[in-house]
Amino acid sequence: MRVTHFGHSCVLLETERARILVDPGAFSTGFETLTDVDAVLITHQHFDHIDTEKLPALLAANPRARLITDPGSHDTVAKLDLASHTAHPGEVLDIAGTPVHVVGGQHATIHRDVPVIPNVGYLVDHGAFYHPGDAFFVPEQEVDVLGLPTGAPWLKAGEAVDYLRAVAPRLAVPIHEAVLANPAMHYGLFTNLAPDGTEVRVLPRGRQSTV
């Protein structure tokens, strides 16, 4: 699989059959010029995962792309007059011949006084890549490459390490890092504390990488 990281949680996943963009949010840059995208997947409604200003133009430039959202993002895209499919945990999507399992269900807790919103994770091509969104959900399937959340109001470094160990992928690529001034400190922690057999690899922003 080939992966391009556009900063924060936005990644383009290229399988043998499909080009799948996940979470084109406000903290990410460069995704708006993409073409030949088969699907745009949204994990949840927060603005750093769905840029409502850029999304309509992105879909106009990719007329065959399916827009897939979590239940909490449905009203957001409906207000933009965009057709979409609402994905629920347990569902299996077919994106141009590539299976995508929908998992999870809830966003991680930010604070006890902040309502918990829906969040779905996407397990692409039988675990070739797993994007959890903003959650610690561990899928039943084996994960080859994990998009590892790095910094967020709902996350501390120790929790990210525990999540990395729980999923135990072959490769972890840090995502959700745009809120940090110096994410390299977290990257080093992941590398030093990763489970045996797991490599941590920081992907260069906007450049395709084979994982």
C-alpha cells in the first residue's frame, strides 16, 4: 500500500484498486488538489477531520468519489448539499473493489463535561491500514499499518503508547500531530516503547510513501 500524509489526520491510501482519502480536515494541506479519488471517508464531525470549506470543491474535482461519514457528520454534509453514505460499526464498504471495515463507534473522552460524539474507524483492505479517528478502539482483525494518534486534547503520550502496544501493528505512522509544536518528542517515545516487531516511521508531509 502507498500512503500520503497531508498533515494531522488526513491520509491518502492507495491500494491496488482504489484511492481512498481519509479525514481531509482544517489542519491538513495539499489534499484539495487531488484527483481520481474513489472515496472520501470521515471519521467524525470535528473541524480538524472535515474541512467544510474545502470539501465541496474536492468532491467536485472527484465526481466518482463516494463520501462516507460517521453518524455524527451526516447533518454537516447535508447542510453542504452533498450526497453521502452514513457508515455504522460492523458495516463493510466496497470501495472500487477494496473492502473497508467500519469499526469503533465513539470518540475518546475529552472531559467528563464534554458530550461524547460518534466516531468510526476504518480498517482498509483487511487491515492493510487502520485509521482509528479519535478513538482507542482495537479491532479484532490484525493490523499491518496503524495511523497512530499522537497529540490531542483527549490524548496523553502514555495512552498513545498503550494503544500502540494493544494494536501491535507491523508499522505505526504517527498522525494527529498538528496540535503539537514539537511532535518529535512523541515520535521518540513511540519508537523507544513500541512493542517488539513494530516499527515507527514518520511520513514526510505531502509525499507518497510505500508502507
